[in-house]
Amino acid sequence: MNILVFGAGAIGSLYAAKLSSRHDVTVVARGPHAEAINRRGLRITGREELTCRVAAVTSPSTLAANTLVLLTTKVNGNGEAARTLAPLVRPDTAIMCVQNGLGGEAIVNRVLREAGVGAPPLVLRAVTQFGAIFEAPGVIDYKVVGYTLLEQSDRSAEIAAVLTECGLDGRISPSIKAEVWRKLVFNCVINPITSIIGSEVGAIADERLDPIKRLVIDECLAVARADGVDFRLDFLAALTEVFGPSRNVASMRQDLLKGRPTEIDFMNGAVVDLGGRFGIDCPVNAALVAMIKALECSGHMQSPSAT
């Protein structure tokens, strides 16, 4: 299968490296990262140690037949990415949005429609449970082994098999909306709070943070219920059990450390906006949005040793 990984940051690069073991992979990356990959290969450290040969470009110029596009940009980059892909996509192209937050696939579909794509490609939502850190151009620190949940479609079995054979454990979810919400609730707690306190993900298990964690969770669950998704999961306990051992650095903190915009509008901000449509006030999530935006503007972040 021809595979294009559009947005080769930490997760995109990890997926590209693993997929390159059996398939032709091209990554769309920022200049220094693309240059390093083309010169020395894409190096993975941490959970695995390997160097992979993949083609790297700063912008795609064509798509081969039956190409799988893994869209691994931040969601706030989806509009630009979709506009770049619009003149290249074919009816047999599949775009898999492997992203956090709400609404990423809707942005892609809207932009392709507005661009006048006659036979729009298949656009699928996926959720990843892998974790990685962008260590340096050409080098990715593989932190968390996970799996990939994929929305149901006529092509999902084929794509899931490709992921699984390359060590990315592709699973088809009968309810991708619930899975998106499940990860969103965790992200709405972990990403902003660990970014604000300047910690690794595992610090979210600190019981002194329980009051604010509970408030964030309760607001998220109220909006999820109004959106038709209900959970029987104790999110507070799961945060400690699942994420307490993690030495990873949340993607939001990685963005802040690099002086880049975060995905806060598509995480906590999306909960606030959707809550407003349902008449549900979300003041704690709104406060976290305001604090992260203040950090985005200040640029005062201390880099952890992990990066």
C-alpha cells in the first residue's frame, strides 16, 4: 500500500517508521525534520531502537492510486492540510485522521467539499493510544506502546490489517464517537493540567489534583451525555491506574515548549462550545482554556529533560 503521513511530528513519525517495514511511506514534515530524515533516515529510540528509510517532503505533489493518507497534524492544521490535499486526492484515496479532540474529520470533509472535489475520498476518524516525543529532527522517542482504533467503513478491515501487521494493532471500533469522547475526557484533564504544572503525564495521578480533575471530568461527562455518549467508567481512578506510571510528556506541553499553538480549542474549548449549544455551563474547562492561551502568549516554559 502507498502511504502518505501528513504531519510527521512525534506520532506521525512513529507510525511512518513502523509502516515502512512493509509499505512505501512518504512523510510530510517541517524542513529540518524532512532534511534529517532524507539524510540519515528516521530514527526511533526508547521502546524500540531502529532507523527507517522513508521519503520525506515538505509538501506533497502527487498521490498514487489507492493511497492511504494518515493525517497526523494537530487539528488546528486540518484546514491547511485539506486544502493542500484537495487537488491531489482521488476517489480511491482514504484519509485517516489520527488525531485528538473533536471535529477534525468534519474540517477535512468541509474543506474538500468547498474545494469542489467531485468524488470525495473516504475520510475516517481514528484514535491512537501510542505515545512519543519529538526528540530532535530525524529522531523520535517512542514512549508508550498502544493500539489504533479505527472508524467502521468498507475499507476499515483492510486498513486495520495493514496497521496490525506493522505493529500498530489496528482495531475497528463499532462506536468511534464514544472512543473519541473517551480519549477526549482524559486529554481534557491530562493535557492542560500537566502543561500548567510543568510535569510529565504521570504526575496527573497526584491525589492533590483530584478536586480539579473531578470538576473537569464532570463537565465533560455532562456534555458527552447531551451528545449521546454515556460512560460507566471511573475516569478519576483510571487516570491514576492507566496514566500514573507514564513518563511521557503530553502533546500540549510539547507544543508549548516549542512555542507552537496548542489544540486546546479542540479539547477543552470544544467541550465548552458544545456545552454552550446544549445549555451546559463548563466554567472549569473554560478556565483551563484561558490559562493555556495565556501560556501560548507568554512563551515562558521550561523544557523537561525528556525533550
